[in-house]
Amino acid sequence: MALGQLIDGKWSDEWTERNDSGEFQRMTTQFRSRVKADGSTALVSEPGRYHLYISLGCPWAHRTALVWQLKGLQQVIGLSIVDPVISDQGWRFSNYPGCIPDSNYGLDYLWQLYVKAQPDYSGRVTVPVLWDKKTKAIVNNESRQIIQMLNSEFDTWAAHPEVDFYPEALRSRIDQTLDAIYDPINNGVYKAGFASSQSAYDQAVAALFNALDRQEQALGQSRYLCGDNITLADWCLFTTLFRFDLAYYGLFKCNLKRLVDYPNLWAYCCDLYQWPGVSQVCSTDHIKRIYYAGLLELNPSGIVPTGPVVDFRESTTRRASQFSQRQLSVT
């Protein structure tokens, strides 16, 4: 396995996202076009035109799968799921259980899709990817922007257009919350796991658990991050929490506390997991394989641990009347 990249359209094992101090610095995504239902961009919203490439193990891709699933876009936007283990040529398509091979071009590796879109592309080959079959182009590979599009731009054909995770009245608050959890939590686990110096690791872990402590306190007062209703911010936090005890606590050495040691965060995670449809796009197997079998830099043996046993179907007191009745959309 190699966390490589494309250089002028050619695959290379060369890769680094660390600075001279050993701090992990995530490369920015490069494709940022938008699909608009109102026709204000060249990318018109229509059924059957777009395709979503994801990994069920990757938290950034997982958030797009959740919105795709809960909005009911299965008949509107196609889906491919890569193998959970990154190969020596990056993400690959396979028939491993839970995967969906590339139905558009029969590709073997995701980098081939990037080169199809841009033959001289240089940069990381990441998931998720929203692909335009009509123009054979990558629309977007930034998860936060993709989930915004999936939330509202395909409502004409969505099975659940009434579901709104990014309501106009809450957008400013949702954006602020997403900003607040991104660096210390969503990206913070990676800053700890991929740190190559003690100081970089110590700094990342301290920021991570300080942020988790803040969210633990906040979720003792509010059912969800932005009030009584689930928003995009919740699904973005959920994908990190869902992986916490499975991978980040052990492999990434984020081990000051387990998620189950946080009463509110643990109950909140279980609450979200138990929403109808969510478990269908959650795979503990893919998650453990992507990290333990796929990141040989951190786990040279490639051995995937049997545990921990984490029961996300556990009943929690969070469902009691201390919070408003759950609902999916702002009324």
C-alpha cells in the first residue's frame, strides 16, 4: 500500500502531508464546481447524469453516502464503493463484500477516473468524487460541498425532498459549527495519527480532547449540534465519532478517553446511527480494514484487530423527554 498521488497524470508513490515539524497538513481538494437546480451553473441538476464514488471506510466519503441515502437519491445518482484497503496504486475497485465496482467505465483504480477528467492532473486521488457522466468530468471532490449539493439540488427527483439538513434559517450556524469541529476533531484525529514528532502529536491530542469535552458539554444541553433538528453538522461529526473507538483510539493513539466514556457523545452517536437507513451505509468491517490493513506505515503487520465490540444499537437515555421530539427537517 502506498499513499501516493498523480504527478502530471502518472501514478507516483511519492507522498507527504507533513511539514518539517512533523505536523500533518492535509492537501486541499482541487475540484470545486457546483450542480445547481436553478440552472445558474453549466452543471444542470438532472437524474442519471451524476455518479458518486466513495469509500465506506473514509469519514469524508461516508458523510456523502449518508446524505445520499437519507435524501433518497438511490435512483437519481449512481454509486460506486472502492475496496476498503488502499492498494499500491491508491483506491481500487473490487468485488470485496460491500463494494460496488465502477459501472461507468470498468476502471480498476480511481486514479484512472482523475486522468480521464484531466490527463495532466497532479495531486492526491481522494474520495468522495461527484462525477458528471455527460461531460466526463469531476464536478467536485470536496465532501462539504458535495453534501450541500446532495441536500438540496436534486429535490425534484429525491425520494425524500422534505428532508432538509441545511435549512436556510440555520445555514450560518451550521457553517460555524462545521468550522468549529473540522480542525480539532474531524481532521484532528488525523493530525494525531499521522504526526511524526512528539510535539505535533501532543498538540493535536490536546486540541482533540478539548474539543470533544466542549461538545460533550454542549450535547448535554441540546439534542443535536444546532438545536432540535439534525443538520449536516451532525452527520459530519457522526462519521468521526463512529470511527473513534474502532480505529482512532487504538491506531491513531487518540486514547485519553474512548467515545463510550463520554455519556452524551456516545448516546448522540447511537441516536444518529439508529435513524432509519443509516446503518445500511455504515460498515465497521470496511472501517477497520481501511485503517489497520491499509495504513501499513502505522500498522506494518497489517493485522486487523478482532475488537473492539461496539454496539451502536445500544438503548440510551438520550431518547427521553429531556429533548424535543426528533425530526428530520426544520418546520
